[in-house]
Amino acid sequence: MMIWSDGALRDADSARVSVFDHGLTVGDGVFETLKATDGKAFAMTRHLARLASSARLLGLPEPDLDEVGRACAAVLEANRMPLGRLRVTYTGGIAPLGSDRSTARPTLVIALAEHTVPAPATAAVTVPWTRNERGALAGAKSTSYAENVVALAHARTHGATEALFANTVGALCEGTGSNVFVVLDGELHTPTLSSGCLPGITRALVVEWAGAKETELPFDALERAEEVFLTSSLRDVQAVRTLDGRQLPGAPGPVTAKAMRIFEERSAADIDP
């Protein structure tokens, strides 16, 4: 496995990040995960734009997106596989053992791992913890992911693959690594970005392609929903068949199935929409 680290391709044994890297010590970094099929990453332009946006939200130096793009291409070329997870990590670099940053150059690491096609439907649970829609990291894809690790571990113990959060005012927000859509009275809705959810790439495409409405939704919309589905770069559009043990009959339902079909067709037609 060849990894981009410290400005060049390196094998896994020689790719190293300092123990003083701020991404390691305090989670001061941002990242992107892209689906890669036969050496081509999907929606690269959108992902790199979000990487830059996340860096700005954290106050990190602006990443050189041309360099990131070239590095992604090099990693994809060096590690050929039918379906992969391309991970771009960009951190504050070497810094003191605390929250203060240094003037060191940022760290850029890009790696690729094999991925399997997800099931068309899955189980999800809700969790008692909340997203802070007014926090400093709201809307940023930050490496500060520990609360997602805790929530996903909770989901796994309950036989689910995703955990869904409310925000601090009790509105539906997102999953640990996905956006959520609900069907209410036959209409497709997803929480607004003001809920604190991540501006997901797949989310934006489903809103655009399938005509979903961005709506301020109470958390109990999940209980009333006729259909629920998740979106992410690796899930694409995935139906929820059970939520907190409640069966959603026929998942994927008709609205979800239509969104799945549209996304599959449109994404196949354009690798960089």
C-alpha cells in the first residue's frame, strides 16, 4: 500500500506522522472521504472545496488544492482496486502539547483502503447525546471525531450501523458519518444546514437531483416518518429498515427507491458532478 505523506508517495512502513502533530494530540485537523471506483474518485471537486471550507472554519492555512488533487491521483494510480475509500487528512502540523498552534507547515496524508458495497438497507438507532449547532466546529468535517466513535459503538451494541443525533434545541440533525432524510406525507425532507449537520456531498446531490426539501425538523419526525434513509460518500443512498427496533415496512420504500435509482444513474453518468 502506497500512501502520500510528507510530499511524496511512501510505503506503509515509511509513511510517518510526528507524535507532536496537532491532529494527533488535540484533533486539530480536517479530512475528506471519497468513494473511488477503478482508480477514479467521485465528486473530487466538491470534496476538495469542502476540505478548504473546513480548514477555514478551523483557522488552518488554506490547503493547496492542486497539490491535494495531484496527490490523490498518485495514490489512486499506485493502489489499483475496484472499490476503495480514499481518505484525505489535513492537520495543523507539529505543535506544542496543548491547544496552541505553531507556525509549522500543515500535515497532508492521503491513503486508500478497500471498500465493500453497502447493503441496500440497514438498521439505525437514536442516541441521547446532541450535536451543538452553534459550536466552533459546526459544519466542519473535523478529525475531532471521538463523540462519533462513542455513538457508533453504542449503535453497534444495538445491532445497528448508524446512530442519529438531535441538536441542542431538539431538532433532527445527522448521523455519526451520514446525513438523514425522511419521508413525511409522501414528501422527501432533510434537515437544514442550520441544524448543525455536515454539508454532505451526497446530501447536496440528493437535494439537487431528487428534489428533497431542506426543512427544520423536530427529532420526533423520525417516529412519524414513512421512510428514512441515510446518505454519505460510502453509503450513497441507503434505506433504514429498522429505527430503534421499529420496522419500516418495505424498506427501501418507493421514495427512497426512486432517490437510490436517480443517484445511481446520475453519479454513473458524471464522475465529478
